[in-house]
Amino acid sequence: MSKQHAPGFLALVEQAKAQINEISIDEMLQHNQPYVLLDIREDHEWLAGHLPEAMHLGKGIIERDIEQTVADKKQKIVLYCGGGYRSALSAQTLQQMGYQNVFSLAGGYREWCERKLPVEVPKP
């Protein structure tokens, strides 16, 4: 099901994870502080299903569009992707852009679905 990731990519992800904050699904669900939930996956992944209340801002455009989407750099932001790798890289980038309260969802969409938590599928 999951493909093998290249060693260079994995090294980059591990480097990013050392510099960012991750949040577990349980922590996210129990947290009462308002946050912006961003799905950074590709368009076709978003269209196949996403977390309820998520907004879509693909990894390819997040740096370009984040400031129009989330202007407050102190706003809590939770990013997720398929398994927590791309979201770790994007969290690191947003921190470099001055965002102070960014989290990568550990396990990502894959773990969310494995737990049989609700997903939304956009209507065509």
C-alpha cells in the first residue's frame, strides 16, 4: 500500500521533525483551543476524502497562499498530509515564514482513516 520513500527525502523529513512540533490525533481531538486545519495533500487526494472542517492548501502552493489564508502568524495551525512527512516539511517552512504555532499531524490522513474517524468527500 505505501511506497518506499527515497533515503534523501526521509533524511530531510527527519531533519524537519527535529525542528517542528507534532500533534497526535488524540491531542488534536481533545484540544479546545481554536485552530486552522490545513490539508496540504495533492488535489486528487483531497477530492478522494479529507478531515471534517479542513481547508485545502496543497504543499505546492502553501508558501504562496498561506498569508492570505491565515494572516495571523500566532494562530494555531495543524497541517496534515497522507502520513505526516510532507506536513512536517511544510510546518518547518511556515515556521521559517514567521508562523509561531504550527503543528504537523502525526500519522496524517492514513492513521485518521485506520481509526475509522469521519471523513468528508467533496460533492462533484
